[in-house]
Amino acid sequence: MRLNQSLVTANQFEKHLVNRRRRKNNGAKSIGFALMLTSMVDMFSMLVIFLLQTFSGSPEILVLKGMELPNSITPSVVKEATVLAIAKDGNLYLDQKLVGSVANVTKKPDELLNKLNLIKKQWNATHDTPFSGEMNFQADKDVDSTSVSMVMAILTSSQFQAIQLAVVGQQ
Amino acid sequence: MIGNTNRGSKKSLDFDLNLTSFIDLLSTCTCFLLITAVWIQIGTVEIKQSHGTEAAAPAKDSMDLDLVFKGPSEVLINLKKSGKQVKSFEVKSDSTATMLTKLNETLKSQVIDTKFVIATATVTPKTGVNYGQMVSALDVLRKNKIVNIGVLTERGK
């Protein structure tokens, strides 16, 4: 594909600016270059407007490396809460810290239950309102749904009943 | 930008814009917004795992919906009133995508556009059905304004 030469070549005004600078330097070739301030300010303004439009004030949650979240056409806003994640390899992470494999955790859930109880105690110590039971849940889209439901059973038994499934929003 | 159009005693409406500070401001704004920009929009699908006394009391003339996965492209919709099954629909297709489309149509025609009011919906997963497919089914329910959704857990069975 060939570019239209008129688009890339300097116009009369730009040539004038370059020539004026050269004349100022007694004809010597300038080491510097003429910066097109108008274009630069235009570019900055457009960038700022675009970035302001895409700016999001909702809290962000960390997603495990290599995790593919399922897509959703009806996503809600993310709320700040503890993150429980099931990776593609079947490992379970609580706030990015490995708890164990789902198979082991569902057989012996004591460790996870203790950690969940600790979170609950910390929440009760810092809040006057009753425990909300909110939990951000992440799982790879290829993980078996029964593994997810077994982990949810542990969460439900620990009074984490408002589970928010992390998804990638599609508009 | 720099203009002096003072004519006589009239006060000029033009003003001088300090380009250096303007560019500084724009650069700072650009840097900040680029650093804080979110490129992947992560959202949530909320489910409520209420049971026992914590579960909301069912309203009069409302029904509960059970969505039971039989396979990746086969689901069973059970409509229950006070724990008793009233109606049942089977949705089956060759692929998950077409099954979800059929599920949406069935929900619209058989449940939403009728006199039924759905209080709660429960999704029962099955081995062989992955989490992505389950979330897609939850999505179909939410699209049909069924928001009080729970997932039947192993202990709930």
C-alpha cells in the first residue's frame, strides 16, 4: 500500500518554520527539529479525552496469572472482598496464596475453613454491621462445574453466601 | 493563542495561554490516565447461597426455578411451587451455544411471558459441564430478569 505523499510531506507553513529556524542559525543546519506544537497539543487533548472516557472508578481485583475468566453479557460492578480462586491446574488460592488442590481441600477443608473464619473474625472486629458474607470468586472457565460447587459448599458453610463470580464483561 | 486586539479603550476578550504549563498539565494527565487505565473490564455475576432460615420466604403466587444440567448441551427446567414440581421443560441441542439460545427462548415463552413469577432460581451443575458453560446459563437467567440465583452445592444435594 502506498501512502499519499501529500499527507506525509511538510506543508508550506511547516517548511516556513523550518527555514526560519535555519536562517536564525546563519544558514547552518539545525541539530534540533521543529516541534509542531499545535499537533502535539491536539494529540495530547485527544488522548486525555479518550482516557477520561475509559476511566473506571470501580475497584479492581487481581486475577491469577494464566486464568481465563468466563465471559458475561450481564456483569455487575466488582465489590471489594476476599478473593478465592481456582486455577486451571486445579489449585485453590485464597487472596493469591495457595491453599492446596481442590481435590484435597474438599476432602479436608479444615485449613480453608480456619482461614475463612479468621477473615470473618477480622471483619467483625473492624465493622459494626453484621457480617456481609461477600466473597469474590474466580475460576478458570474450563474448570469442572462440580469442583466449583464443592468449593461453594465450603464457603456457604462458613457464612460466605453472597458470592460474586468474576467474569469478563462483554458489551 | 496570543492576540492583542485592543482597539481604543475596549478591553480585549483574548487571553494569553501559557503553552509550557498547558503541555505539562496534559502530559501529567496522560501519564496518570495511562497508568490507571483498565483495559480488561472485569465484572461480577452475583449469586446468593441462602439456605435454611437465611433463605428469603417465598412470596405468594411465586415459583422457584431449577435449572438442572444433564450435559454440556442439555438442561432441564423445573418449575416448583412450595417444593412441588408444577412444570418441566427439557432443552437439548447439539452445541452449548445453540442450547443457550433455545434456553433463552424457552424461558421467555414458557416462564417470563406467562403469569409465573420466579422468586428464586437454582442451578445444579454436573460433571462434564465446565464453569464457563455454567456462567453462560446464569447469564441467560439474569438476562431474563431472574436475579435471585443460587448454585446447588454438593452438601445441598
